[in-house]
Amino acid sequence: MRPSAGPKGHGQPARCRTANALSVIRRFDVNLAVWRRRLPAGISGQCAQLAEQDWPSFQLATTPDEVTADLAAALPSRWNAGPLFDDIVHLVTVYAGILGCTAIRLRLDSMSGDGCRFFHVDHVGLRLLCTYRGAGTQWLPDGAVTRPALGRGDNDAVLSDPRRIQMLRAGHVALLKGEAWPGNRGRGLVHRSPPADPSGARRLLLCLDHNDH
């Protein structure tokens, strides 16, 4: 784990080499932790075997003890075994362990549009994102953001220099602090969905939230 340099007390990103290192997100001065892993073996091939229109999209409430059964019930039968299934179960366990909570909200999105195309903060405690197929989430360093401009639907007002935009890659596991994390009001990580693929190719994104905050 290596937090990036930044003004003391301000949100900093941390680059992590292992799943356990993601716990650095609990530090007051860190508002993004990224485990920069490669996409687990087999997931890309599993996605390629099935037509994009058959990719799953759903949300469910679960726990680390129940996620295997809940996920099997929610996924189409052709997806309820294999590397994607195993990785989602693993990430739920990692996420719950870092938070020390059991109530998890899981969302798997298959999308072809822009999603949340405006830079914004989430009004949640701590969110996990992992893109399995397609471009990853874009985020901004804290020092590049004009926070009073958030919520106006004007990306140019939020960010004066597009060169400061950072992007997660497929397979990366990111923990994003939102506005509802204790002591983090006004400091939530600013991010957005990537622009839609011009070819119309879909993205497959996992999102985990919790009920504690």
C-alpha cells in the first residue's frame, strides 16, 4: 500500500498490492484505495462466450454467509458457476471484512450508455467498484476539483484541466469514500462513469454498498 502525496488532511488515493491492503481506506486522509490487480483469469473469456444482451443486471441484499446462495439465485444459470461468480463472492467477503459489517447491497450492471456522465460524489459510506468488462470508472484527484460546482451538470466547471482525469482499469478493485462516511462530508471522492464506447459495446460493473452509514 502506498498513499500518494497530498496536502495533510485532504483526500488522498492509495495504491494497493493486495486485497488486505485495501483497509488503508479507513485512514482519515485517504478517500480512495485501489487494488490494481489484473482481471482474474477466465472472466474475459466467460464474458466473450455469451452475447452482451445476455449479460446479467440485477441488485440484491445479501451477507458474506449468504452471498453464494443469493448470487446463484440471481444470476442466469449459465453464469452461476465459474470465475466471475467466484470473484464476486470473494470481493463481498473482502469488503465486509474491511468494514466489519454483514448487510451488503450488491449490484451488477450491464450497460452500454454513459451511466453517470457528470462528475459527482456518492452519498454513501464506502462503495466498492470493479469493472469486469469495458472501460473503468473515472475519478479526480482532490486538488483538481472545484467542489462548489458539483451537482450543476457542468463537468467543465468541476474540472478545469481534463488532463487530471484518472481511470480505473478492468479488474481493479476500488474502495471509494462517500459523503456519508463518518467525518467525510465535503470530501467524498469525485468520479463518473466513463464515456460510452462508440461501438456500443457494453460494460459489466460490480458495485457493493453497506447499510452501516
